[in-house]
Amino acid sequence: MKIASLLIIASLSVSISVFADMQIFDLQKIMKDDLILAAGQGDTDAVRALLDKGTNVNLTDDSGGTALSYAVHYSKLNTVHLLLVRGADANSGPRGLFTPLVEALSNGDLDIVAELLAHGADVNLHCSLEGYTALMVASLEGDLDIVKELLARGARINEKNKDGKTALAFAEIGKKRDVMKYLKQHGATK
């Protein structure tokens, strides 16, 4: 009888341990999903509460997206600020897609661009399968002030994407004459 009782207790103990491990894993997944959802919705209070409970600010979903990449995508400036202040990687975005900086440029979200730059976004980081840089996107969009800011922060003016195009080529594609002129004045080539 004692051996049977010991076996039952041992079996129960192992089951409880496995269940507890599953609960911890499920709790972490729920917190990650909640953080990404709250960030995309711009629910800064919920994001703060989840981070205060220990949720990793740089957790990724299955595509490599982070809370920051969702907040940038949906133009949630206050949430972007909070995530960056709490240690979010300003350069981390979904695998094979845009960096947060390029996403903000594509959205025309200049306040978020400034926030990302203030928190260390790499102006020369290539993103997407095509290898775009922030300067290429800004040149295509035609925002001369952003082009100037990126160059002031060290953007490489003649960096090429995978097709061999530079920022100047993108300005020409977008027919952004003022950007083309400025880039040429600063040594840009195709």
C-alpha cells in the first residue's frame, strides 16, 4: 500500500509540475499577444501595465512583429514613445518587411520618425526583401526635410538596394525634383 501511495503521489507531483510549466508558457503567450494587441490599438495604459508585470518589450509574434512595429504601423505615437522608453528595439520589425523607421516614413508619420530617430533607429538599415533604406523611402515620398535629417544622421547617400537603385533613383521614380536637386548637390549618384 505504501508503494502504491508513493507512486500515485509521485505521478501527481509530475502532473502538477507539467501543468504548472504549461500554465507559465500559456501565460507568457497571452501576455505577448496582449502586449501586441494593446500596442496596435494604442492602449498605452494596458501596455504600461503589461510591461510592469514583466512582459518582455521585444517579444515577437510568429511573423517577427513586435509591439513597437504594430504601434508604428497603426500610428500610435504615445505607445511608440512608451515602448521605446521601456527598451523596445527601434530597429526590429517583422521578418522580411519594413523596419519601424521605414514603416513610419511610408505612413508619413513624421512625429514617429522623430521619436524613432531619437531612440537610435539605424538610418542605414536595409529592410524588406528588396533592401530599401529609410533614405530611399523618404526620397520616393519626397519629404525634403526628412531627407536632410537622415543625411545629417549619417544616411549613406549612394547606398544601393538589391536592384542597384539609390535614393536618387527613387526620387526620380517619384518625380520629386526638390529632393533630386538636393541629393545631387550632396554627391548622389544613380
